[in-house]
Amino acid sequence: MAPRSNWKGFLKLSLVSCSIALYPASSSSSRVRFNTLNRHTGNRLKRQFIDAGTGDVVEAEDQIKGFQVDRDNYLAIEESDLDEIRLETTHTLEIEKFVPRAEIDPRYMDVPYYIAPTEKVGEEAFAVIRDSMREEGVVGLGRVVMARRERIIMLEPWDKGLLGTMLRYGYEVRGEQPYFEDVPELKLDKDLKEMAKLIIKRKFGHFDAAEFNDRYEDAVVQMVRDKQAGAKPRPAKSAPPAGNVINLMDALKRSLAAGERTPAAEAPPAQKKRAGSKANQRDQPQFKLPIAGGKSKTAPAREVAKGTPAKEPASRPSRRKAS
């Protein structure tokens, strides 16, 4: 069965256009979901909207949207009011500009979509746009309307199609200053950093999503199976207390002693190639994206991504090993 699209329209670049469809690239539908039941009857419950003033049930045909003006006063918004401001770009995704991929701050990235052509007549135009972006090493930025709202979308070549990632607006992303302003600047001992780097080398690898299974989801599935089989519930396991790091050097030494991997004498060729590509990205101009509550940031994605782990306590690997 063909996948179901979330949006259909036209991809447009200047005078070139082709019909496309957007398909969700992520899904949570395979997760275990629970219904709400009546504890005494076992029957499934249904939700109802209750009038806060009269206590009466309000059916769907009598429900409208409202904007709160003050504490007990609302402005009624009809569907026709929203239809009047519907944007003209509902069925057109026009690429407005191209930028280096490294300039897109990861905090702006939201939901991913696969984009594919829907008609034979437009496949050549689609391929021209896709391959040209790939050869130039850029991504496209455009706008698309989904569920009435206009969203920014980043387009990049992905296999034989495109990957479209919805981007958040500047007012939707919080600046980092309020969270990091109290973090002190410390002059770290060289030996401490060298030992931490050894731990990093021992744990170095490459990302593979298959290595990270959803342990909570697995536990939920097993619990459901046990209850179906009539097994008694098992008592919950409590995690051992992590404790405070009294001596950072001792904690790092214990972490190294507990390690299983030895640092490689030399990085593999694939790693060197990736390092080279990152060095090229460092020379590229930065695309300024305003952050609400903070200054404009020009740091590329790699710097934002690695900023957070650097603040973690160096002894964290040993705690994970112990648990």
C-alpha cells in the first residue's frame, strides 16, 4: 500500500515547478498506547466538553474557538474568520534562497518529511533541483502552509528524493543566556582534561540508531505480556544513588579502570574524511538566526551540538557503567 501524504502541491524554483507530496519521516504510532477505563466496570471512557458555567455537555457542532481577552472574557473566533486569512501559498512550496547546511542552527529543526514527485511529467524538473543542490552543497529554504499555518521548511537532497525539515520561527526558540549565565569560567587542570579525553576515545564510535533501543517501551510491552499471562507484577527496581563527586581525579581514574575499549592508535579513514569536511564547514560564512531572549547566534551546528555535553560532569560515564 502506497504511503499516505500529509501535503500535496507544487515545488517551485523560479520558473521551474513540479508536483510533489510530503510524507512524514517519523512516527510514534508503533508505541504502546493505553485507553482510559472505568475501574469498576472496565468500560472505555469517552471525553466530553463541559460548559464551565452551566455544567452542560456541549456537542461538537456547538463548539467554537475563543481568544482570551481578560480573565472571564473571550472573543469568539469562527471558522469563517480563519478562512478569510488563509494564505495563498497553500499549494505551492517555493524555494526562496539557498544556504550552506552547516549554517542551520539545530535548535530550529522540528519535524522531518520525505518529499517525492507525484507525476511523471515533473520528475525531470524534480531531479534537476535535487541534483543541483547536491552538487553545490547547499540546502533550500522555502515556505509551506500546513494545517492553515505557514511554516519555514529546509530542503536537502536525500537518496532519490528530498528531505524537508520544518524549522521553528525565531520567537519559538529560547536563548541560552538565562540558563548559562551562572555557569562559571573555570581554569581546568590539564591532567583532568587528558584523562577525560582518554575516556572519550575509548567510547568513540559512529551513530547507529539501531544501537539505542527504547528500554521503557520494551518494559511496557513485557509488562503487558506478563499481565496477559497472569504473572504477578514485579516490584520496581530503584536506581542506586549516584552520590556526589568528592575527588574528580579519583572518579576519572575509576572510569578509566572500568573501561572496556582501548583508544585506537589512529582514526579510521572514514573518520579523517569527516574531520576534513568539518574543517571545510568552519570556513563557510554563518547564517544569522535570531533567538528570542538572546543575541543573534552565528555558531554553526557542530558548536551548538557539542556545547551541552561539555558541561556534563566528567564522572558521568562511570555512573552509567555502575547502573
